[in-house]
Amino acid sequence: MVDLEKIVGNVIKESEMFSTSDLLMESVRDLAKDEIKSYMRKKIEDDPKLQQEIKEAVSLYLDAKAKEALATMKLAKAGTKLGLNIVPKPLLEQFTKEFVAMFEDEITDIMKKSL
């Protein structure tokens, strides 16, 4: 059977990345956060009105974030169009090819990661 305490102890001793006091403080913070989350979940579960209010607020928040992302994309699109209008005509074809190639690579990477 693996002795987890020995392994963790050896990692801490051999690694300069972990200082014992930092690791201890981080662990205590994580435990405190877990207790606070537990307490909050209990309070939410005990109050259906509060639970519904939080669901609605989260829904509004996520909707706002989606709208923000859409607005950012639209600004990027408009900025790109502006940039293309500024580029001198002799360079426009070369610029367009490079720009499209850049996005093709990005889209290909996204597609590979999602499959």
C-alpha cells in the first residue's frame, strides 16, 4: 500500500516550489472556503425564494456576459473592416490573404480541440 503521507512529505521536502508554511496556509484557506460554501449552500437550500432569486440573477449575469461577447465580436468585425479600408489598394490582396490565413489556423485549432 502506498503511504501518501510519506510521498507528500518527500515532495514538500525536495521541492523548493512549496514552503511548508505557505502550503499549510493555503490548505487552511481552502478548508475555510469549503466550510463557507457549505454554510451558504445550506442557507440557499433552506430558502426557496432566495434560491429562485439567485437563479434569476445568474441567468441575467450569463446573458449579459453573452451580450458582452457578441458586442466584442461586432467591434472586432467593425475594426477589421476599418483596417481593410485603410490599407492601400496595392497591399489589400496580400493583407487579406494573410488575415484569412491567420483565422483559418485559429479555426482549425478550435475544431481539432473540440473533436
